[in-house]
Amino acid sequence: MEISGHTQMLCLIGSPVGHSGSPAMYNYSFQKLGLDYVYLAFDIKEEDTSKAINALRLLNVKGFNITMPGKTAALSCCDELSKAAQLIGAVNTVVNENGKLIGHNTDGLGWVRNCREHGFEIRGKKMTIAGSGGAATAIEITSALEGMSEISIFARKDTFFANAEATVEKIRRHVSGCRVNLYDLEDRDLFYHEIEDSHIFTNATRVGMKPMDQESLIENPEVFRSDLTVSDVVYNPRETRLLSDAAVAGCKVIPGIGMLLWQGAEAFKLYTGKEMPVKEIMEKYFAV
Ligand code: NAD
């Protein structure tokens, strides 16, 4: 499609953005669906986030994604927030609805959708999850909002631990019908016991990502049962040690790359009201 005076812009802001796959993924999808949009990426430092958002508001762009480090700074620049963005405390997608900037967070929704696409419905299920950082918070809050019945969070007692304490507090206060507890990841007996009592285990820590790619939080293979689903947020490498150990033991495994793809697809749906051509995008841009 040719760019004309009617073409609308969407974009990514954050720093760095040069490595991002989003412009290729969205522009391919616009072309494929015949939508008159273009998608660009702008390198914006954290301290310039609000200036950039005000400029995008003035330009009346259709919407934009925010990557690190501006996801938290963007909260106060929006006119309204989705419940997920509000509780997660971060915005990764902003939609311009008739001049009003609505902030969303699709990271957790991307994880939920990835689970669904792998045949795992989260509603009414119990999850044990390790992690207290950005990815973990998005998954924990969104799972509670989307109907998970129980979440046992295990976290290392590092600087992120307070995030997990805040997450538990928010879920208890704002989401009914989801039981949530926080434990020290050092307590291995309790960790394995909670996994034994769960439908799904999720690794939402950096363990498994390079240079920790030989490591897994589950050292005891007896923890893997054939009716346990195992999901990982780490996507570099695509198959983490956790996932390969779990697959050998017969568990259903859900790789992290799908979360990355589906959080983009959920944003695409918010911008356009349409499904992104995910299968083709996966083959074209996400194949190893
Ligand atoms: P973060 O820095 O916000 O949080 C890191 C988390 O890992 C913290 O909870 C920390 O306590 C934990 N951690 C680090 N080292 C640990 C160790 N040795 N033992 C136990 N816990 C440890 O990071 P993040 O943004 O949440 O990213 C975490 C991982 O998720 C990264 O690998 C990132 O690439 C991946 N990620 C994937 C997606 C996706 O779409 N699949 C999205 C975001 C992040």
C-alpha cells in the first residue's frame, strides 16, 4: 500500500528500540489486512517519555506501544487506564480513542492467550509461579483478573521481593475469587509441594536465560508429572532447560516466545479491532 495523506501512524517508544521486531511485525500485518497504517520506532529515554507522549497526542496518532524504560512513566500520561495497567503499574499499549489516551497492559494477556493457544485454559486453575519482576507481575495480576482461582508466588528475597508483596496486596484487595500467597523461593520443600498441588508451573524469572541457560529452578525431575503444564517466560533460548526437562517427563510445555508474539497481537486488536495474522508472523519473524 502507498502512504497517502490519510495514512495513520502507530509507533513504539522506548530505549533501545533498534533491535525491536515490532515495526516489521505490525507493518507486515497492516499490508496483509489492507489497513492504511504505518508503524515506526522512536528511541526515547525514560526522562523524555511524557514529552514524547504529549507530542504523539498532538499528532493525534492512532496508538503506540511503550517498551522499557518508559512503561511506568507512561501511566500518568494517559487519560484512562485499563484495570490491568492500573494494577500492574505499567502501560505497554496506548490507544487514542477520539483524542483520549487509554493505557493498557497486554503483557499478561499475551501470556494468557499463549496458554490458550497451547490448549491450557487458566480459568479456575491453580498456578505456582516463580518471579517478582516485570513479566511476573503482569502474569500474576492478569491471571487473577482473568479468573485463575489460586496463585502461589515464589520469589527470591532480592530487591524485587517488595514488588511481589505489593502484587499480593493488590490482588487480595481488588480481585475477588483468587487466592494468592507469597513464599520465599529458598523454601524448596514448600516450592515443590505447591507445584505438586498446581495445574501449571510458570517460570517468570531470568533463570534459564543466557548466561543462566544451563540452569533451571526445578532441579528435582520427580516434580514433573504428566498432568502438569509448564510455562516459561524466557525466550532466549527458545527451549530453556526447564522446558526440555519438563517435555522429557511428558508435561505439556508452553514456550515464552508465544507470550511475546501474543502481547503484540493483543495490542494489534486494540488498535484495529482485528486479529493479527499470527501464524504467518510466527513463521516469518519468529522462526529460529
Ligand atoms: P526483571 O528484571 O523485571 O525481573 C527479574 C526476576 O528474575 C526477578 O523476580 C528476580 O528476582 C528473578 N531472578 C533473577 N535471577 C534469579 C535467580 N538466579 N534465581 C531466582 N530468581 C532470579 O525481568 P523481567 O522483565 O520480568 O524479565 C524476566 C525474564 O522474562 C527475562 O528472561 C525476559 O527476557 C523475559 N520476558 C519475556 C517476555 C515474553 O514476552 N516472553 C516478556 C517480558 C520478559
